[in-house]
Amino acid sequence: MKVRNSLKSAKNRHRDCRVIRRKGRVYVINKTNRRFKARQG
């Protein structure tokens, strides 16, 4: 999982990426291709 300042570029890597907020942190997760994961905060 990558830690990034901006998740917009991480979201654009794959069309199934979703931005989700959990416990004050912002995550990019992908159900079909689990390689594309990122976190902010």
C-alpha cells in the first residue's frame, strides 16, 4: 500500500478504483485488482 499526498492520481490508475474514508483516513481500494491500494492521512 502506498502512502500519498494526493489520491487523485492513484484513483486514475484503474477504472475500478474507489476512494473510501475509514477512521479519519482516506483510502483508494480496488476489488478487482488488489494491487492498486493507497492511503492518505
